[in-house]
Amino acid sequence: MARFLITLGIVILAIGLLWPYLSRIGLGRLPGDIVIERENMTFHFPLMTCLLLSAFLSLVFWIVNR
């Protein structure tokens, strides 16, 4: 369990450090992401980004466990 938590922490750290570069390629602003803008509020729901990340991580975990 400790090894998993350390690995998860390192992955989250890497994503945090790479976030400026990931936002340049369009993650969070893909077609299918929901953005609602009102006068005093903006709501972002990155539906397509979540689906793509889920598919990618599923593929990676499938390859690693093989």
C-alpha cells in the first residue's frame, strides 16, 4: 500500500509540474468539454478530457499488468 501511495504521489507531482505544457496542447478545452459562462460565474466540466485520460490510463495499466 505504501508503494502505491508513493507512486501515486509522484504521478500527481509530475502532472502538476507538466500542467502548463499540457494546457498548451488543449487538455481541458477539447470539443465535448462543457463550459457555462454567466455574468459572475464560469463553470468548466472537462467531459471529453476525462474520457480521453481514462482511456489512456486504462491502456497504460493494461500494458503494465500484462
